Amino acid sequence: MDYDAIREDEPTALTEASTTTQRTKHEKWEKSNRMALNVMRKAMTPTVRRGIPICDKAKNFLKAIEMKFKESEKVETDLMHDLQIPLQFQDSISVSIPP
């Protein structure tokens, strides 16, 4: 698969004055964009896919995925705090994690 749609920006819109080379490049980019979007969508579970906004360009779709799953510092801090809570076992034996 060619990854032009992810690596390169979309070519300029075609006009009547566009050359054959420009038309070919635009068609190649469009095909690459469709294929990249299809591969990324098919690789996701339906649950994850529903949480990502619909995009018409592969680059925008990757950015949407990044924004969806970007962890904030607060979440990481809360997770570390949760790990520091002392563990308790049965029979009143407790184990504490030192700070």
C-alpha cells in the first residue's frame, strides 16, 4: 500500500487547466487516502470506531485518533495515587507501600 495520503498534503484541486501529471498525482493521492482510511477503520473494533469522528482524509483521521486517546497528566497522576493506596489482606494483616 502506498502511504501518500498520510505523508503528503492533499494536492491542489483539479481544474480544466490541470496537466495530466497533476491529474495522475491527484488520483493516486485519492486512492491512497481511501485505502488508508479503510485499513485504519477495519483495524479498529466497532466500539472504538464509533468513538472517533468521521473524517474524509487519512491525516485528519489520525489526528482525531490521537486526540481521542491522548492521556492527560491528571489521569496519570490519579493512577499513580491509586497505586500508592495501602493494600489490605485478610486476617487484619496489612501491607503498606512506603511513599
